[in-house]
Amino acid sequence: MTGTAATGTPIREGVKWTIVLAVVLTAVLEVLDSTIVNVALPQIQAAFGITNDQTVWILTSYIVASVVVMPLTGFFVRMVGRRRLIISAITGFAAFSALCGLSWSVEVMVACRLGQGIFGAFLIPLSQSILFDSFPKEKRGQAMAFFGLGVVVAPVLGPTIGALLTEYFSWRAVFYVNLPIAGFALAMMSGELKSEDTKTLKVDWSGLALMVGAIASLQLMLDLGESRDWFTSHLIQIAAITLVCCGMAFVLRGIGRADNIIDFSLFRDRSFTGANVAILGFGVAMFGSIAILPLFVQGLLGYPVLDAGMLFIPRGIAAGFSMVLTGSVLVTRFDPRKLLVLGLVLTGTGNVLLGMLNLNAGFWDLALPGIVSGLGMGLFFVPMSTLAFQNIGPEKQDEASGIYGVTRSLGSSVGIALVGWQVASRMQFHYAMLASGISPFDEAARAYLAPLGLTPTSAEGAAQIAGLIRQQASLLAFQDAFWLTGVAAFLMLPVVLILQRPTAGTDPAKAH
């Protein structure tokens, strides 16, 4: 069996495990940063003395830069070569991580986060395509199992790691932790990847401008929509108009165009198209639930930050176990599409179970649904990534990986924005519904306040009742949001029908 580097250059006989470890660590760099920083935001806000809106830009700047640049991976690989690009990306990401840790103002932090996002955008697509080329087609399930350990498990454990670093060191440590990982990945990768021939390419500046305008506008809407009350904000209205105009122009102009910045011919493959739809929905289900779980357990149930972080460890272990088992055993013995169905059902079920919890939920009441979802992650991610690229040739691997990575990132952004809006809007709805049933003459209210020596007509009594209503409204809103993420997973089940049956190289019956 022969592994290949970027453009078909042999690496050496057999799978080169230093390359495998290097690209997994490279993937960890990018995805870990997407969740580890969230835990440190209150400390960063206090250190810089900034508002909530300013704090949001620390997250938004990174995500916007990453999502805008990621589709250009294939273009830059053809222009500078895969080896130069990934080494430059790791080095640049590490340098801007160090600068983030040294930041003395929010303006410097946002600028450095933009740099992180630009260089970090290439890490996931390049890691995935290098790993694909290092394994023969019939072993790609194993490749995706290793890749998934970084892409799926790392963001799950990000809140735990971030909580530990913030609690025992400083918020700056969540950025410095990237440096040893980057150094280790560079040391293993530099001597293994071969240099490739590069090409002089004509840049489609018009297509690039339209794509950047559309993606940046969409990401801006997702990141700021909930805090700006969506379309009541002029900024969100302008972003929506820009999204529609730039998006339509980009697609209509680019269809059938050979030099378009994105090769739309990739979407003629129904498996690749179906996989992008499915990973978008799965991102909503997975990242949506991960985003609101800390808010639920810390803000409503009163868990300390470390205990809240520890809740993700069982989920991460389950996801890792499922990933390895699926990639090494299950994907070669069963139709991967059946594994996808089971993965979606388990992910959706775990989220729905979270939506059935109440204010008395203990640690394992919260952790067990996470374990169920974690098992579903491995069963979904490995076969989906394998089937997505089964018909993609080596020359299109980097570009396809970039597009797939953007879809995954947008799925997570949509999920986070959707559950944030759901919690806020449903909290108002439930508060109004619950409050409408309470009056100063309500016997239940009087009975509740009597042991406290209060009455519903007193200011203290009214405040006590209002606090109780807010608590119950918050619980119901979080339950609705968890149910929404569960439904998002179940809605992706019909998409499995779009995917082609595995080809000879990945058909379990023929490969086994």
C-alpha cells in the first residue's frame, strides 16, 4: 500500500504514522480554539473592561476570517503547494495565538483573532486531504476515525480544558496552549511532506469579492443577529441584502465558469452534495447543544465552572471510542449509510434527553445524554466523511475539503445562533404565559409565600414570584432549545437517501 502526498508524490510504503499524528494535531489546533476561548470570555471581558457587544467580536472576528478563507484552500494549494501552505498556516496560527495571549486591548485582540482565523482556515481542509492521501481508499474509514478524534472530540473537550486553564492559570493560557501543539505538529510534518510543483494562476478577483461578501454577511448575521434583535437592526438588514445580492451573483456568474474561484462542478456528485447538507444539519445539532449546555448548567443550575467543564468529559470519551470503533471495524462490515442513520438517531436522542431534564438534574442526569450523543458523533462523522469524498479525485481533494469544512463551520454557527435565539425568544414567551396565570389572589402563590412571611401584594412577595417565574421560564426555554437540536439531527435522516452506495473501494462486502 502506498501513501501519497499532495499531488500524488509517494510518501513511502505503508501508512506514515508521524504524518497521521501531525495532521490530527493540526486539526486539533483549529477546532479546539473554537470552543476553548468561550470559557475564558468573562475573564477577558473583566481584564479589558469591555461590554458584551465588544466581547462578541473576539469570537466573531475569528469565525468570519476562517469561514471566508477556507473555500480558497484548493486555490492556494495549486499556487504555493500543500507543504508550504500547511507549514505557513501552522506557523502563522501559532504566532497569532501568542500575540492573542500578549494582547493589551480588545482592538489588538480582535486583530490577532483575525490573523488566527485567516491561517487557521487552512488547517482542517489540508489535514483532511493529507490524511486521505496517506491511506488507500479501502482504509479511509480508519483515516477519518483518526481525523475525527481531532475534529469532533477536541471541541467537545474544549470547555473542560478552557475551564482548567482559566481556573488554575490565566485566560491568556487558552491561547498559549496552542504553541506546544503547533511546535510538535511542525516538527513531525516538516520532514515528511514532499514539495510539489506549483502553478501560476489567474485570480478571479470578482468571484472572490462576491464570495467574501456573501459568506462574511451570513456569518455577521449569525453572530450578531440575536444580540441586535435580528431584522430590527439596520446592520442586520444591510448584511441580509448583501448576502442575497452577492450570493446570487456569485452562483449565477460561477456556474459553468472554468476559472471560478470555487469549482461548482463538485456539486454534480450527489454524495458530496448530500454530505454537505447533512454536515450542515449535524453541525446545528452538535454545536447547538454544546453551546447552550454550559449556560444551562452554570446559569440556571448553579454549577461551578470546573464542574460544568467536567460534564463534557464523558461525552468526549464516548465520541472517541465510537470514532475508533466505527473507523476500524464497523465501516468495513456494514453499509456506511446505515451507520449514518444510527449516528443521527443517537445524536438526536441524546439532545432530546437533555430537553427532558428539570432543575433537580444531577451530574449523571446531564452526562448520560452527552454519552448517547457522543456515541452518535462517531457513528455519523466517520462514514459521512468517507462517503462525501468517495468520488472526488486527488486533484480536487483540497478544494472539496475546503468547501466541506466551510459547511461544517457554517453548521456550527447556524446552530449556535439558532439556539441563542430560541432560548431568548422562548424565555419571553414562557414568562408571559406563566405570569398571565398568576394574580395577587392566587392561592398557590399565597401558599408558596406564606412560610416566608410574604404576600403576593407586597413588593418582596411580587419579586419572589417574578424570580420563580423567570427560573421556570428559563428552564422551559432551554428545554425547547435542546429539543430543537434533537429535531435538527432527525431532519437529516432523509438526506442519507441521497448518498450513493459505497463504491468498490469502500463497499464493506468487497473491502472485507
